[in-house]
Amino acid sequence: MIRLITVGLLLSLLLPGSAHPSEDFLRVMAAGNVALRLVIQPPLPASGAPDAKLADEIATIFKLDLGITGLFAMVDPAPQDKAAAVPGADADMVLKTVYTVSPASVTFEYRLQESVTGREILAKRYSAVRQDLRKTAHTFSDDILYALTGERGSFTGKLAYVSKAGGNKEIYIMDWDGFNPRKIIANGSINLNPDFSPSGKELIYTSYKNGNPDLFRRELFTGAEANVSHSPGINITGAFSPEGNRIALAMSKEGNSEIYLLTKDGKQLARLTTNPAIDISPSWSPDGRQIAFVSDRFGKPQIFVMSFDGSDQKRITTAGGYNVGPRWSPKGDKIAYCRQYGNGFQIHLINPDGSDDRQITTEGSNEHPRWSPDGRFIVYSSKRGGKESIYVMRNDGSGVTKISKSGANETHPAWSARW
Amino acid sequence: MRKNLCVALSVLSLGLLLTSGCAKDQVKPDEGIASKTAAAKASGPGQNDASQQSAAQQQSAAQQQSSAQQQATAQQQSAAAQQQAADRAAAEKAAAAKAAQQQAEEKAAAERASAAKAAQKQSDALVSALKMINFEFDSFALSQQSRDILYANAEYLLKNYKGKLKLEGHCDERGSDEYNLALGENRAKAALNYLLTLGVPASQLSIISYGKERPLDPASTEEAWAKNRRVEFKEIK
């Protein structure tokens, strides 16, 4: 069994300063306001010789995590700052890191302070084994977002995705920023459509390993696996319900592809669609009361919404000849999906009632949108020239960042809850 | 001492069992018990000598239990003789069985080889006889050309093939991979249903969809896409 998580974060100690979101900052960070100017100071050793590599690694993580939120404008910690009357006077906040390296572990002290007054906004100390040092920085980034906006970040979540790095389509897990990729499902067959349980500790996926596209559920920490659905025909595009006890799934056992509701152990609860067209790709609303899906009942694939009991089925996309892959946002206000343009796709956002349909990607071909658990970001597969890779962008289409690093075809990302 | 006797007795009784078993084999079912004994006595040397000896030995063993030591020696000799005879018979039997088995194996191997050859020939013929069919983009409708191909395939199957077939539905790379899994299945199903109407038994046919996961031609050209939108016929071995 692959060790999915190392015993890390031995100590997470709250230092003076509040972890609760401050009203002042909630106002400042509100949407539409200008970005806060942030200095990320080069991490310094508490004592002894500096470790330049470690210092650079930590600073780079903060730059990426906090930079992609779009909430901060990074101010260079320029050397002449030291000479200035008030250091960091041209910034709103300073992020300071002090580290202590011992043979067994690394201890970090992270502090976010107001630049001019030096007032501490958030401070934490972490002790971690060396391979978990990245996690300490991602955790502090999540905490900074909580302190400043009232909503925690998703940087300690994992991305599951399908990779052809080994030749076949296999399922991997990596950090949100593409580090620590690990193969978790490989069987020489085709493996598709990973989806995390709400806890992030289980994964469902479709595999041909038994000769038919069946749905499997795997516990990531124990490796225990169950063949949840193996009806004749397809058992694909499984989606965990928001509370994690049910799975919506497309199966063709009764003639053509229809959407069904199962318990997470595979017991059928209900059949939700009934028509001779293809119904596929269910996605739950965050309250579990509705399901978005794809149907070609009017000729071409379009996005529909229905109640979780199958009633009240409505088409919501009215433009575009080929719309697929809906994913409901964690806040419930938007549905991301992809529309075919020529021979490629672009990602759109639409309101669940069908209003405000707009395209948010333009470059290359972009598919398989999935939301980060905090709803700030969309992770997706993008093909720009060569192979498909995993990308992340903000939920308005800005901040496009390439994440996967293997160079192999990588698609179908899913973003887990915090690990 | 007592132990020795016990061993000897048990070897003896085993010998008795063996030899009486042999004797019984030579008796016809309609003969009485008396004639059975006679037959055993009348039959020639070898095992039946041993049988007679052992019968005598059994008697003397019963009568002379008090002088057990002498008897034990005699019994051991007798048991050894029986054992020799039994071994000889077993060896002959084993040799015959081995020869027969070898022959059977050779025959089976030859049969297997020729069966494999025939199966391969049939597979090759099947592969060259059963043409794949193609589709328009985002469609599982059977064109006239596809129907003609399926008709020819059905004719071939009805005449020449009683085994099982899998119909594999495939798509080109342009559509959504999820939707294409359902579309590929609809293509395979369309082909299946047409073959059924042409009289191919349902028990011979099954379907699977690979969506766009297994293109014949990985190129991103109209020509490759047209080739990849297909249903293929695969023998289930």
C-alpha cells in the first residue's frame, strides 16, 4: 500500500494573534476591492546557517498559493527596503518565516503581520518531517485565507486525475500545485472519471479491469476496494452526493444510458431518467436537492437540471450544439460545463436556472472542469498544442496556471477536501 | 516384542486383504462362495500361492499365539513374499498404465495442436470475413453501407461460426469522453440489433463500448476520425 499521507504536522501551535477572521480584513478583501500588497520575506533560520533551498521552496509555495487567489499583489522584498525609514512601507502586509532544521524534522514559524504597525494577524508554528514541509506552507496559506476572508483555502486538498504516464489510463493523486504525484490505481486496463467522497478519503472511478466498464470505490488510506456497480453495459460518471452516502451514476443495463441513484455500496435506490436518449454525467448541487446532467434527448447533448428524485427535468443550455460535463459549484450559484467549438472545447459558467451563460476559457481546448472545495478555483484539462495537462484557474477564468508536470496526457482532475 | 507381533499381524492381515481382493476379481458374479474359494485354490502360481500360504499362516497364527516369536518370523517372511508379488503386479500394471497414458497424452497433444490450428484458421477466417462498420459524427444510425456489411457478416456467422462474438463500439476523439462511452455503446447496440433481426442467435453476441479510448488511428484528421467511428467484431475465445 502506498503511503498516502506521511505522519506530519507533529505540532501545530497557535501563537499570539487571532485565527478568526477579522472584520477589518473581510471588508478589505471583499470582491472588487484592490489587491492587498504583500511582501513575502525570504525565510530565515532561527539559528545556524541558512538553508537556501528550503527557504526558496517555502517562499515559492506562498507566492503560488497566495498569488493565484488574486487577493494579493506581491511586493518584492527589495534590499533597499532595509534602508527605508519604515521597512515594508510600500506594502500592506508582510509574511515572515523562521525555520529550524534538525536531522529528523523541520520547524517553521509563520507570521502574517500588518506591514507598518507590525500587528500580528496570524502566527503558527509547525514541526514536520522533511517531506511534509510543503504541507505546512499550504496549511498556512489556507489559514491566511480564513483569517482574511472567513473562508478557508483548498491548498491542502489533493488532485486525483487520469494519467497516461505509464501507457494506460491510470489514476494518480498529487498536491494541488502538481507536487508529489503518486500512482494509486494501475491495473493494465482503462481507468476513468475519478471522484472524491466529500471527506476526500475515498475515491470512486470506472475501470475496465474486469472486462466491463464497472464502478469501483477505493479507500485511499487502506487501499480497500469494492466493485460498487457492475451491471451489464456502462457503469460510468459516478458522482458522490454532498453528504457522501449516495452515488449518482450512468448505467445502460435497461437499454440505453440512464441516470440512477445508488447507495455508496451499490444498492439501487432509484432510476432518475427514463427516455431513449443518452443521459449521463450527473453532478450534485451542494445541498443535494438537485442534479445537473447531460442529455441528448433533443438531438444533441445539452445540460439539464432535475430534482434529486428525477422530477422536474429542465434543459438549461440553449446556445451551442454540444454541451457536456456539468459541475455544480460548491456555493450552488454556478454550473461549469464545456461547449464544443470546432474540434475542441471551452469552459462556460451558467446559472442553474439557465441565465448568465458565459465562456471563461479561450486558449487551446479546455475540458473536465471541477471546482476546488472552496469554490475559488476551477481545475480542468487543457490541450494547448501537445498533450493534455491539468490546469487551475480562478472561477472567473483568470489566473490560468499549468499544474501537471509529467508531460504525459493528463485529464479528469478532481479536487479533494483538505487532507 | 509385543510391538513386533502387532506389526507382523497387521502386515499379515493387510496381505490377506490384498490377496483375497485379487482372488475375488477372478470370480464370476453368479458363482457361490464355495466356488470362489475353489477358484482361488485352483488358480495358478503367483499371487494365489501367496494367498494359500497366507491362509495357512493365518490358521497357524491363530493356533500358536503362545509361541509368538517363531510365528512372527514366519509371518514376516510370508508378508515379504506377498509384498514382492504385489509389487510385481503393481509394477506391471503401472508400466501398462504409463504406456497407455503416454499414448493418450500424445494423442491429446496432437488433437490439441490440430484443434488450435483449426481454431486459428477459423479465427483468421472470421477476422477477414467480419468487416467493421463506420458511423457519422455523433450518430449511431446504420447507413445502407453498414447494413450491407452487417448482412454479409450475418450470413458468414450463420454458416461458419457458432462461437461467441463481442461487438465493440468506438468513437472519434472529438466528442466528450464521457458522452462517447454512451455513444459507442449505442453504436454497438445498433449493430447487435440488426444482426439479431438477421437471425444471428442472441446467445452468440455481446457488446462493449470503449468510447474514444481505443482509436484505430491516433491522428487528428478527418480520415482518422472516420476510421475511428466504428463497430468492430471480436471473437471471444
